[in-house]
Amino acid sequence: SIALIESFWAHNKPVAAVCHAPAVFRFVKDSDGNPLVKGKKATGFSNSEEEAVQLTDVVPFLVEDELIKLGAQYSKGEDWHSYVVKDGRLITGQNPGSSEETAKALLVLLNND
């Protein structure tokens, strides 16, 4: 999936991820070798949501912390509510409740290509 995402990005295709899926961005680089999310607005499963399901000590890393560490401009909405962030061709959703809104944002980009 890393190579596919990097290829999409290099060919000006949109990239979208929801909930824990933005974790893949810890391995995805842009054409300059920087983390894809560096300097970009993004979201993903929040630390407080991870705490609510009591998995902070189970998962290998927290998505929110990792995105911040990669240089993303992380933001989040209210826990368990739909929250989507779009930064150019990058679309991220915070949690499972964000799936529909994220998909709609992706469709807008795909239909404008």
C-alpha cells in the first residue's frame, strides 16, 4: 500500500484515509523523501478515542501522536463524531463515523479530475 499511495501522490491523484488508516503515512514519502503528511493538515483516530476504548497500552503507537511526529498539522473534532480534514489532494477522517463524509470529499476530488 505504501508504494501505491506514493505512486498516486506522484501522479497527482487524491489520497484518503480514515480512522487508523492514516497510520500508514508513517512510511509514505513524497517525491522529495519527506513524510507525505509533513506540513499538511490531517486527522486520524485521536488519543482520547484510543483511551476511551482502553487500547493506548495495546497499540504499538497512537495515530494522533505519530501524525504530529511526522510534521502533520493534526486537528481533531469531538470524539466519535464525524470530522474530516482536506488539504489539497489529501483527505483524512478521524474515526469510523467520518467514513461517509471522507468518501464524499474523495468523490468530489475524483469528479473534478
